[in-house]
Amino acid sequence: MDGPDGEDTAPSRAARRLHILRVVPTLLDHPRRAPAWLPLVLAALLIAADQALKAWALANLQEGLPARPFIPGLIDWVLTFNTGAAWSMFSGSAAPLALGRLAIGLGILVYLLVRPQPRLLSVTLSMIAAGAIGNAIDGLRQGKVTDMIHSPLLSSVTNALNAGNFPIFNIADSCVVLGTLLLLVASFVGDRRKPSI
């Protein structure tokens, strides 16, 4: 409110500043929505890459043979099959796990179609959905998930922590893990950037 001579008073300036803070959009408060097609296209590309690498591994690698270096010290090819989840949890439960993964992956994509989200959130959720669907395809089609990527570097870290070798994984696993990590980082950054009132 202005003073008797028409000059700004401290309360009126503070009120205007607070109003501006509420109106001015920020990157995190009003991010651009992703186009509706983005989650489907991204998920389809990641699922296709996952299935292509699995097909290559089945055609060119043999279970039980020593690792074949791809990027020495960083990535080796080793063919294995998993009837459970990471670190062989729930082994022998391929079909129920596949149905659960498929339901989660399709549920995420339907949610993104019905309620478009900011681009970063759409990308991270699409990655998680693609990973879930990619491994669900294996579980439903062959009763086990094909894994072929081994990281000596990651295994050295887990061995140093007395957790054994890092699991052999695939592109679908990477999508789930990276998508989840990006989701956590985005949530943390968003919480840090929220103005305290």
C-alpha cells in the first residue's frame, strides 16, 4: 500500500515481490510438458535396442565361456540367464515377475499418455517403463531373462564392499537403474530449488 504521499511503503513492496515470485515461472516450477508421443517413441527405441542386443548375444555368445572383452577393464560380454531379479533374487519366478514388470511398464506409459509430464520426468519414467517391458518380454517368451553385459570395474567396487561380483546385466536393467537414479536426482534438485516461505 502506498503512503500518504503516494510513495511505496515497505509492506507494499514486500507484497509485490512475493506476488512476482509466485507469478514468474521457473524451470522446475513450470517446465515444458513433453509431447504425448515422446514416451512411446523413447520406450520403443530402448526396447528395440535391448531386444537386438539380446538376440546378438544369443547368436554369438555361449553360456559358461570366459568373458569376451569389449571395452577392456570396463565392459565384457558374458552370456547368462536369470530366472529372477537382480542378484538372482526371486530365482525361479520368471513368469510372475514378467507379468508384474509388464503391468508396471505399460501402466507407466498409459499414465504418461493420459497425463503428460515435464520432459525430464517423461524421459526418466519412459526409461523405467522400457526396462520393465524389455525384461518382461524375455520372461514371457523364454521363462528367463538374457543378460550379457559384465563390468569388471563395477565388480571391483562391489567386491571391495564384500558384496561379490556385480551382476551381469542388459540394456533393460540399465534403463531401470539409470531412470531411477535420474528420478531421485531430479527430486532432490527440485526439493532444493523450492523457495521456503
